[in-house]
Amino acid sequence: MNTIFSRTGLLFSILLLAACANDLPKRDPAFAAVRPVATPVPERSDGAIFNPQTNITLYEDYKAGRVGDILTVRLEEQTDAEKETETTISKQNGYAMQNPTVFGTTPQFNLPGALPLASTTDNNLAFNLNSNSDFEGEGESEQNNFLSGNVTVSVVEVLANGNLLVRGEKIVTINQGNEYLRLSGIVSPRDIDADNTVSSIRIADAQIAYTGDGATGDANVMGWLSRFFASSLMPF
């Protein structure tokens, strides 16, 4: 009996620790920020003293342009999609055949003309077949998405053409749940405004994810048995 209680207590402790661990934010390494590239010591040479690696703009607005610089993205995502289909199929077939006859005469009955192959009520080869098939299908799908706000990302790579590869992650912990906002994509320096912000609709190859976990997120997840009955594996 003591062994059963001890095992039950151990199992309860493991479940409690697992529940506590789920409350901690789970950072995604794919959206982690990068450190600025170390600036190499410029070599002394005769001529101009300008060095593009260490230049500082004194008369221009600050804009992200180097690895490690930060950039604020204005989320202005709004999509509307609607699809409606309707299909109607109707098919009708009919087949009929009279009781077949044999051409010619039948000498043994001494009757001229053609005689049917069957003449009794219970032995009739005539048949009549009718079939009807109707199908009607209708489908409608509508989806609306809206996402607004701000998220600050960092430049992780400067491409050969000057475009910036950016990525970032924002984690907000509210009560017993965590909200994750992740973004990555390619930004053109020409689309960056004077206040070092850019609209999300100007980001190429954008990947935006807004998810959550915790008690609220678990309540919105369908159970595995419900997912099975709602999946395409069900024959009905």
C-alpha cells in the first residue's frame, strides 16, 4: 500500500512540475536576435579617413542598415477570402425488352409464323429496368483575418543588393498564458520611413505568427478524439 501511495505522489509531482514548466515562455531559436558584427580595426593608409564600417550619420534620420540594428514593424495585416461552390448532377436511364420470339415456324405445333421463346406467365423473358441518379452538392467558405500592432525586429543579414533580412520575436506573459508574436522577412531600405519603421505589407517573404499557450490556449485546442472524428479519416 505504501508503494502505491509513493508512486502516486511521485506521478503527481511530475505532473505538477510539467504544468509549471509549461508556464515558462518558449523562445524559438529561429527568431532569435543576432549580435552586431565586430567592426574590424581599419588599416592605416594615406588618403581619405572615411570608413564605411564606422561611419555615423549626423545629419540624417536613423535607419536600420547594418547587422544588429533594430527596426520597428507596423503590423497592418488584413485579409478577406470567400469561396462558394455548387454542383448539381442528374442522370436517368431506362431499358425495356419485350418477350423475344424465334423467327420462322414451329413444325411440331403446326402453327405458322414466329413463336415467343416463352409464353407462360411464369416463364417470360421480357424485362423493364429504370434507374435514376441525382446528386447535389454545395460548399461555402469564408475567412477574415486582421492583425495590428507593432513589433521590433533586428537585422540579421545584409544581402548583396542592400536589402535587409530581419527577424524578431515578442513574448507577452499575461496571467497564466504567454502570447508569442514572431516575424521574419526581407525589407528594402527604401521602404523604411524616417522614424525607422516599416509597414508589414512592405516586407517580402514575410512570415508572421501569432500564437499562445497556457490555460487559455489549452482550452481552445480540440482533443485528439474530437480531431479524429472531425478528420478526413472518418468514412462518414
